[in-house]
Amino acid sequence: MAVISGSRLQIIQEALGDLAPEQRRVLHLAFFGGCSHIEIAEKTGIPLGTIKSRIRAGMMRMRELLEPQIGTL
């Protein structure tokens, strides 16, 4: 995994903090925990389709939140 500089990490953490808790949880498991969609579904007991929907919605929201920051990333 690539190392993220301090300022970038702070911007990403702030954006993650603005997500709905259920989106934040699955994104954290997927990107920081290295879990597949199936593994997340197994760990959380949430249906696979719901996991996929939450990841997609979370990524779309992250894009909205980070778009203004693109120049600083």
C-alpha cells in the first residue's frame, strides 16, 4: 500500500468523517483493512449487495467531498 503524506491523510480522514457511519465502516474495511466485498459481508453479517451499494455510495460521496481538494492532493 502506498504511503500517504500527513496533509493528504488529514484531508482524507476529514472526508471519511463526513460519511454516514455505515459507509465509513465498509470503506475502512475495504481500503484500510484489505477485505474483499465478500469478506466484509461475512464479517459484518450484511448482505453482499448492501455492502456493494454502501461502498459505491461512500466512494461517490468521497469524490464529492474531495473534488474541491484535488489541487492539494
